[in-house]
Amino acid sequence: MATPRLPVHQVLRAARREKGWTQARLAQEVKAREPSISIGQSAISMFELGDLQALSQDKVEAIARALGVDLAAAQREARRPPRPAPAPALRFCPNPECPTNTPVVIDGEVRLAPAMVRAQGPCRCSYCSEVLLASCPACRTPVAEGLFCRSIECGRPLVALPEGEAWSSLDAERASRQSVLLLTRARDYPASEAATDGTVEEQNDAPQKGDTGDDKAPPTKPE
């Protein structure tokens, strides 16, 4: 989704609000600066609501001067195409006890492999409610797929084991088998869900009780 650029009437409205002026105050300021120009509060209100015929060009320019807005620059900006929305960022749960972080053995050492998701904005993990991170907790380098920070200067694990806890390779293998089966590749999240949905998809390919995997219907008894 692209980020729209503000039209001139919205730029002037934003500038007025930033100064803390009411529409009546703005009309007074214009009159005080340029006595030959008289603008009513109702005309300003209609213009700010999108009725561009409510004010003549010279009155719009007078309002811009009173507010300190470069009207020509605002008009050029309004005609430019919308800015592209930022690409969704990879995020992970930093909680070492969250089931989305799966223990694995690398070179005889136990590490936690975070499950990555993609989101355009801040979101929480749906398993432990921790805020998902888009950068290394140690050096703030944006994350990439994997277990470690990609920065040459850092290279630390993205999710460290709990302090004082040591797992053997056998413990890690057992924990990995018992942990929730999660997708380790990134999943795209719509922008509208980014603020509220930090979930990671769950896989469950194991057959249910009484499920033989055969989709055929059972034979019927002859009449």
C-alpha cells in the first residue's frame, strides 16, 4: 500500500492545528497581517473540508503566509506520485521460553532457532505475548533468516538460552521433538494485521486418533 501525499488544503489545516490556532484565530491573523484581505471562519472551514472553491487563490496564499507554509512547495508535493509503503520487516520472538524458538544442536552446542515472520509494524507473539523484534537485541542490526546476528562486529545469537541454563544434545533433541512444529520460513502479514497479529503458522501433520489416512469411504453392507 502506498502512502498518499497530502493535498494543499490538508497541509494548511495541519499547519494551523500545529500552531494551536482556531479557524477564527487564523482569520484574525490574516486580517492583522494583510488588512486588505478579509476571510470568514466559515469559508476557512469549508476550504479545509475540501471545498476548494470556498477561497480564492489570493486568500489561500494569504493563509499560507500567515501559517509560514511554502505554498508552491506544498502544491508540487501534492502533485507527486504517492510514496511506496515500506517493505515488511522480518521479526522474531526474543523470549527464550517461547515455543516458537526451537532448540537445535550446532557444533555440539544447543542454540535456539527463532521462527521468523514478516510484518510492517509492531506486533506481539501470539504464543507468549512478547513484542516481536526486527533487529538484534545487542547491536540493533536488522535481522535476517537464521539464528545469529549478521553483523560482523556482533554475531551473537538472536535468542540466547536462559541465564544459568545448560542443555545437553540429548535434552535439545527431546525438546525439539516435543516442541510445537512451526514454519521456520517467513510469513507475510497484511499491514492491517501487523499491529495486532504476531502469530506464526502451526503445522500439525500427525494423523488424529482413529485417522488411518485413507480418504476412501467405508464399504456399505449389501442389502
